Amino acid sequence: MDCRAGSRHPLFDSVRAVRAFAALTGEIAYGVIDPDGSMEEESMPRDRGNELPRYDAPSRPLWAYPRLRPRRNRQAGWTRALVAEHRLGPEDFIWPLFVTDGENVAAPVPSMPGVCRWSVELLVERVREARDAGIPAVALFPYVDPALKTPDGEHALDPDNIICRAIRAVKEGVPEIGVVCDVALDPFTTHGQDGIVRGGRVLNDETIHVLCEQARVQVEAGCDVVAPSDMMDGRIGAVRDTLDAAGHEDASILAYSTKYASAFYGPFRDAVGSADALGAADKKTYQMDPANTEEALREIAADLSEGADMVMVKPGLPYLDVIHRVKERFGAPTVAYNVSGEYSMLKAAGERGWLDYDLALLESLMAFKRAGADAILTYAAMEACQLLAGE
Ligand code: PBG
């Protein structure tokens, strides 16, 4: 196309419009198309507001059509592949899976289409598929029989509880995959809170004591990475000391450091059966206020100094700014949790034909990489692997 031959974009209809546009966008240098269609290069100082720029001597523009055409790098799949700044692959994912009692159970979670609670032997099959797809780790979550729940959640410390049995079976059947487990009491408590409750308060230090034991019991069942998701203050250091004292200095800690009090956990609470227990209560006295970012950075700093090997930001998509700042500030392994509500929103819209689920999924997962996440917990991990493999 000859750009001098009058095929101008309407925006470029007058020099005046172009200058005003450049002034608004604060460009340092730009090209101007004169009303006669000829091209002139200009430069202008920054921050001149809406004032018309003065003419400077022509300079080498940074971004001047028609010599520079950003579309050249986008014109074919191969060019796009060459210049892509971020890549998504199976090794980016941690796949969260729900486990339940019984045999041959695949109980669909109604608010999470495509997600089931699996009995242990079927869980091991899913984990084997994940390993074969190249996924490095799974995160296991228990659905606990309501009859086993108590106000203080003691069943969390039973080495034969459903989560410990699942860990043992997975590590026996698929030893090369990493196993991550939550450390928190909510699947085990009758009130659905993550800690010990007295007089309507979730107690910090008493809860830590139990969490340390829960972490130790899970590591002794074979868990590779314990992930305290409870948001009690000081629990990372306490869990580290407990594990070290028990000779488990190689067990890793993934700290749910910036976990917000979010509405996006709803479907997960259905899946682990804590929604009914929690009722109308919330977790705002320990999970973070969505209004805060500086506080998120302080939480990360504290957890890293207490011994966290990896830190997490959760939820994911509504908090990409936090992921970005955490990665920039600390450079530590940063894990994003693309939580249940984010998963279900895309599924619901896809099912209604309101958007293309597959494309929207890969685009959202790439957003995590762009923000700076090193790994992504996502219920769609297997689907994403299949899509990325072109299946
Ligand atoms: C429990 C826990 C929650 C999630 C992970 N661990 C829910 C909560 O804090 O209520 C949410 C995960 C998701 O929504 O996918 N401590």
C-alpha cells in the first residue's frame, strides 16, 4: 500500500488531529501525514498535555509508520512464534485434584463442570495422566466425610485420613510427580473456618500449633510440598521449624502468602464440602482485603524470611497486578492460583456459547506468564496440555 496516496486513516485527516493525538499519548517522536498525504517526521517533548507540539528538527522516530510496521512480525504463525515473549507449556502447571472416600467414585462437582471428586485409585489414574502430559506437580484436596468433622478439626492429624491415604497412593503409583497439599483445617472443621475458633474468633497461635502437626503428618505420608493456605501470622516459620526438627529439611513450603478474602472460592468450597459448614460466615479476619497491594508485599516478605520456598498469589486473574509486583520485587518462585470461580466462569460462558472456551482458557493462562508467574495452579491443566499439544 502506498501510504502517500491518499489512503489515510480518518484519524489522520488533519495534521492538527495527529498532533493532538500525539500530545495526548505523550509520544516522544512520531510521524505526521500532512493533508496532502506526504509524510513528515517530528519530535516533541513529553508532557505537553493537550497543547499543540512545537516543530523540532526532524529526528529519527522511534515508532514511525510506514517504515516501521509492527504487523510484519504478526503476519504468519512462524513470525509470531519467533517473537513471542512468553510461552505456555505443561511444565507451567500444577493440577489441583479432589479426593474422596470409596472405590470407583467419580463424583462430579456441579459448580465446576468437568471436575470430579475421585476415589483414591481413580485419583492415581488421573495423576498418571498428568505425569504423561508433562505436568510436574498435582495439588491434592480432600472431601472429608461430614461425620469425621469436629469443631477443632482433629481428623486433619490422623495419618490414615483421606488426604494421607491419597498422598501415599499417589507417591507409590507415580513417584516422579510432585505432590502439593494444603495445610489448613477447613475441610476438617464443622464450621468451615481454616483454624481453631473460640468465642467467634479464629485463634492464631493455637491454630499454628495444629497446622505444624498437620504439615508434619502430610510430609510423613509422602507429601513433597506443604502449602499453608490458612493465613495465620507466623505459620511459615513455625511449620519450617517443625519439619526441620522432625528431620524433614527437604520438604518444601509453598506459602499461600497473599490469599485474599475472595468470592471466587465458592465452587471450591462446594467441592471440598466446606460451603455448608461455613454458611454465611466469611474469612475476612485472616484472608486479605482485596483493596491492598502494599500489604501483599509485606506478607510475601515475611513468608520468604520465615523460610517459604515458593510464594503464591491467590486468586489469579483479578490479581495479576499483585503477581507482577511480587515477581518484580522479590524475584522468588511465584505461583498463581487460577481459582475455582475463575475456572467456572469460563466454563459457564463457554457452555452458553458466549465465548470460545478453549481460546479464552489459553489466553487467560498466558496472562499469568505475562504477569510474571512461574507456575499456575489451574483446574484446566489437563485441558490446556491437550490444547497446547494440538489435540
Ligand atoms: C482452603 C482453601 C481454599 C482454596 C484453597 N484452599 C478456600 C478457602 O480459603 O475458603 C480455594 C481454591 C479455589 O477456589 O480454587 N484453605
